[in-house]
Amino acid sequence: MKNLFDEVSLKCSEITTKYYSTSFSLGIRLLDKEIHSPIYSIYGFVRLADEIVDSFHEFDKAKLLNEFTESTKQAIENKISLNPILNSFQEVVNKYNIEWEHIQDFLSSMESDLNQKKHDEDSYKQYIKGSAEAVGLMCLRVFCNNNNKLYNELEKYAIYLGSVFQKVNFIRDISADYNELKRVYFPQLNINEFNEEEKNKIEDDIEKEFNLALIGIKQLPKSAKKGVFLAYSYYYSLFKKIKSTPAEKIMTKRIRIPNFTKFLILIKVQLLNMFKLI
């Protein structure tokens, strides 16, 4: 009867993904069906940890995160958890041989959010390694379906993609992170002096990583390429809108992509795929 519980567990991860991220959910829909479930499971795990550090302010977040980390370890070792999202996640970890190193890196970055409000260059890189690059590598394990040779060839590009998504999130959320959570992620940045020059430096770095990540996307298996390219296209569209927005406005509002624009991007990606241009 565990199969029924596993189905319920997966459904919890899927619902979590769809409630928290419209863009990510649409990207998953363009993946081949056999990899929908494992990517929902990874996102559910990531979202749950992120909620602990970003949302549960009236609770002991350090204690909750520590319990979550221990529960994750036990779930992977025992190949079961009564937490449906962790049960769903452990199945993916064990099936696709996802390294504990990536999971630990991710959880360490979440832990740093509890206390670290500013970053230097080293802590910034370490945070991105855990919060985004590690998640990209977990997904790559699924996309490569235990093909270690392909995984090794695409590893550096998955790192660029995770990194650039995170950096776009950072600049998009720069106002909310500072005003609501008192966090500044970009190293050595004086938030009160955020101007066009500082914004341009960040954007130049992001542009380079977008270009590098695209090289890897084009080499992904067919089962994953279209969905990942859609996510890439959403983020690049958001990045272009951020670039065209003055620094002072970035500090007062969160830049978004309207649903109609997302729909147009979806159609464009479908057409590019149809004519084998990606």
C-alpha cells in the first residue's frame, strides 16, 4: 500500500510547486512527462526549506530548520518519511543518486539566511553555490537519468544556470530583501547608495552567465531541453525588464512579467522547438 502514500506524497509536492511558482510550473509542463514527478519533488523540498527561513517569523526558525535537516537525512537513509514532501524527495534522491553534498550545500545556505544579513565576495559565492547551483545540479541528475558522462559534461552549465537565476532573483527582490528581511546579498553593496553604476555592474555579470548557461541548455536531452529553455526565457525576459528599469525604481517595487507576456514566451518557445531552433 505504500504506492498510494507515494502518490499522495508526490501530489503534495506538485501542489506546492503550482501554488508557489507559476513560471516554474509551466516550465515543468514542457518537460517530458516521465520527469515531471522528480522535478516537482525537488521543488517541493526546496520550497519547504525556503519557507522556514523566509516566512515562519513567529516560530523558532533555527529549530525548525535543524529538525527539517535531520528529517531529510533520515528520509533518504530509511527510504521513507511521514512528511509527504520529504517522502517524495527521498525517492528522487535515491533513484537518481543525487549527492548529499548538494543537499547539504543547499541547507547550509538556508541556515545562513537566519543570521547573515550582509555578504562579502566569498560568502556571496558560497551562498549561491548552495541556494541555486546545488538545486540546478539536483535537477541535472534527473535530466541525465544516471548518465554520468553527460552529467559531467553539463555540470558547469547547470551551475551557471542556477547562479544566474538566483542573481536575477536577488536584483528583482533587492528592495523586499532589505526592507522586510534586512538582507543584502550583493557583496560590499551599500544599499543606500544603489545607483545606475552599481546596477550596471551586476547586470554585466548576469548577462555573461545567461550566455554561458544557454550553451548547456542546447546540449540537454530532448526530454528536458524545452522546459529548461522556457524557464531560461522567462528569466531572461524578466532580466531585460529589470535592465530597462532605473535603479531608484528597483528599490521601490518588485519587477514582474505579466501573465500575457509569459503566454507569448510559451508560444515562442513552442515554435522554436517545433522548427528545431533550440
